[in-house]
Amino acid sequence: HYQLEMDFANFTYDKTDSTTTKAWDVGDFNFKAGLLNNVDVQLVYDNYLNVHTEDGSGKSTTQSGFGDFTTRLKINLWGDDSGKTAFALLPYVTFPTSTDHLENNAVEGGVIFPLAVSLPHDFDLSLETAVSLMKNDDNGGYHEEFIASASLDHQIIGKLSGFVEFFSNFTTESHSSWVGTVDTGLEYLVTKNIQLDCDCYFGVTRAAADFNPFAGITVRF
């Protein structure tokens, strides 16, 4: 079986004391192919990016092109098709395929640990932690980043459901602060194998982008 998760459009806005950044990501996708009952391979591509930056003096720069390519392998350790919980390992490697200096031109990687829990009254809880090795912004070295998130999902009416989430990213890179966002969105199940979603992430720390709305589709076949 296969599954395609794709954003129609993804917009990020961030304003600091001296800089305003507006970024568009169009058509980014995650293509998944089942290898075994509990294993799938995932191909993730940022596709077309456009980033416009303006400093306090009014000087602006625009970068546009294609992003990085990531390969992931998801191994479901338990709860694959039944039970109240499910847990997986998801190692990944990102390759520097971006153009116009949109990314940091480095091989990066890590491992994600997703946990899903079915709660009473049809609530679904998703917990995720991750550790990554990322390139430093100011030199050729690497640093660790640690991600943690918690998401609560529930049906609203009929085929429409919604979720709320808290996401955080802690980094060991010097002169960098932790990123925190509060996220929410709607999901509509068009058919058993097609879902539409519309979401928005809101930054709650200075290091986070101010807001990040996006809309997309998931198709399983």
C-alpha cells in the first residue's frame, strides 16, 4: 500500500525586532510505501520554496528554488493494527538538495519516537519525541536538537475532527533559544482513503515563527 501526504500551500510569517520573513512552501510531500505489515519507507521533499526577508532599513532579499530531500524508515514495534497504544521508531536522513542557499547544505539526521494512545470518549493522544544531529549556523560543526510534542484529537461532527497540540524544540547550539508553538487544525475525511486538512501553528517563544498556516491532503491507495 501507498500513502501520499501533500501540502497545497504552506506559509510562514516571522517578525523580529529588525527582520521580517515571509516564506512559501508549495507542494511539499511525504510519500510512504509499505514494505512489510509493520514497516514502511518514506520519501519527503520540500519541493518549491520562496523566502522573502526584509531588514529594518528596508533592504530585502528573495530566495526561491527547491528544498532538501529526506528518507525515513518507520518500524512499528507494537499496536500496528489493534490495541489502545502504538509505538514506532522512525530514523531519518536529510540530504542537501536545495538550491539558492535555501537550506544549510549539509547531511543531517536523527530518530523520531511516535506514540499513539486511544483515550476514553473517542479522544486520541499522540506523543512524539525526537533527537537530531543538525549543522551549526555559524560553522561547519554539528549540534543536537531534541523535539517533544503532544497532540489531542477528537471528532467534532460527522467526518470533521480537530486537534490541539503543543510542540517544542530544544537545541544545544550556542546562542540559540528553544522553539515552542501551540498548534490547531481541522481534518475532514472525504472518503475512507482521502482526508483534507487545514492547520495553523502559532509561535509562543521568540525563536519560533509568529504563525504558520497550511492546507493539504492525504491519499491512501
